[in-house]
Amino acid sequence: MLNLHLEHSRFVHMQKTDFLKITSEVESALVEGRPVVALESTVIAHGLPRPINLETARNVESIVREAGAIPATIAVLDGWLRVGLKPEELEFIGTSPNIKKLSTRDLPIALAERWNGATTVATTSWIADMVGIRVFATGGIGGVHRGELPDVSADLPQLARTTMVVVCSGAKIVLDLDATREWLETNGITVVGYGCDSMPAFYSRESHLPVDVHVDSPGQAALIASARWAIGLKGATLVTVPVPLDAEVPNEILTAVLDETLREAAEQKIMGRELTPFLLSRMSEHSGGATLKANIALLENNAWVAAKIAVAIADHAAAFHGSARILVEEK
Ligand code: PSU
Ligand code: MN
């Protein structure tokens, strides 16, 4: 009894710094208010085939740098929340067969049990928010899956809890896009179309679903996000960017491979955390690599846009502070 009590009180006093390691490069950028872009690791470990996964992860980091920001790839290594990875650590995530896919519910277990794991959109945005990173680039967010069970990605509630700019190409066609769009609206997540009027559908540049606003520059997106921070409104600013034109998957190919892929998942009873990686890899096989090409192109493009938004936020931070629009009515 006594032991248990002592153990308990020790754990109660644990803090986030007991579990968190940030590279000095990312930390000094954050301290000095320079632009940083968070990147997820599930796409590296489970979203893309090898060896193009590692190549893409490296390219995405370089693109963020070229655009003027510091990349902070996030993962869990040996039970540590890691913000910013060394090249050999990135390689480990991209090549080791024992990297778990960690969503929100898994995070405490991963820390306590000292796992190695890749972070999803949900966990990456949570960790990024905790350390004060404001912009996060990914491929596509999770959403409401099709099918009978209401399988809703933890990405959605996490986006509602953290005030982060999340740059993505919408949700994947394998999801129930209408239900996903409704969920975002209900939960107060602002959907920004970056050069588009409809919400992109990952492999497709367009969908029948509206965005809340069309912007044409990183500065416009940055201003919308900053307004959100200024008033303390929780939830993400979801900046949706269409896949580059030359990598878009034609509709005929998409509809053909989609039916086949969803049927396979149902037949093989693929569920839970396996479902999204399964759907992505089967679609790529059925489309002769067309969806994979699109996936890589949009990841790289989103990294560029995210970095430019991070730069705009950093450039204007001082100005926003100085000119906050608090109107005091005069008598
Ligand atoms: N989109 C991709 N590749 C991916 C994912 C999304 O193009 O690998 C990953 C992201 O990490 C996202 C996760 O958070 O899939 C969603 O999985 P689930 O539906 O199990 O929540
Ligand atoms: Mn799920």
C-alpha cells in the first residue's frame, strides 16, 4: 500500500519535460520566433512504400528549408517525444520494421513503455502545439471512414483541440468526404482553400464540397490564423492545397480502383489503425503507382506552402502585436 502511494505521488509530479526532447536547432528557432514547420512521421513509416518513403521525408525537409523555415519532424523514440530528428533517426523511422503507428490514445502507453513510434496527424499536431510550433504540413488528414461502423479518425477531434495551421490536400477519397466536411464545420475548424474554391480531395484537385474562404497568398492564410490566435479561439486553421496539376489522378482511374480497394478492405476485414495504410497502398498498386505519385507531389507541395505560411507568420508577428484591433468605443 505504502509503496503504491509513493509510486503514485512520484508519477503525479512528472512533467512534460520528463518526456520531451527538442533539437537545439528547432528550440532556438522557436525561442527567437523564427519559422518552424512540424512534419508527421506516420506517412514515412506507414503511408508510403520503401525506399521512396525515406527519400520523400528527406525531400520534404529540404523543401521546408529552401522555403526559409526549419523542419521539425516529430516521432516517439525510446519513449521520448522527439521534435526534430537527426538524419540517422529519420532513417530509422523509415526503415525499421518495428515502428508503431501512434494515435492520441496510444501516446501515454508509448511513453510509459518506451516504444518507438510514428506520429499521426492527431499526435503530431498535439506535440507541435505543446512546444509552440504553429504550422504543420501533411498529405491528407484522417476523417470519417465509409462503412457501417462510425470509424472516425482521431485526427478530427485533435484538430478541434489544437490551434494549429495544418496544411494538407484535404481528406482522401477513401473516406466519407461529406461526413468529414460536416465534422470540420460542426467543430469550428476553419477550412481555407489555398488557390481553390472547393475542398481538394487528395488525389483530385476538386470536390463538390466548399471551403470557407479562398486565399491566394501565404500572407492571407497567416492573417486568418493569427486572428484566431488573437481571440483565443481553439481549433485548427486547415489550409487545403490542391495536388499539383501534373500529378492529379484522373477520375476514371480513381473510381475504378476505389471500388476494388474498398471491397478488398471489407472482405479482408481490415479495421482500426491498419485501415488507412491498407487503403493507401492498395490504391497505389491498383492504379499502377498513379496515386503514389500524387501523394508524393502533394506532400512536397504542401511542405513548401506551409513553410511560406510559417515565414509570413514570423514576419508579421511583431506587426500583429503592435496593431491589434481592439476598438474602444468613444463616448
Ligand atoms: N494521409 C496520407 N498518408 C498517411 C496518412 C494520411 O497521405 O500515412 C496518415 C496520417 O498520419 C493520418 C493517419 O493522421 O494516416 C490517419 O489514420 P487513421 O485514419 O487511422 O486515423
Ligand atoms: Mn480509425
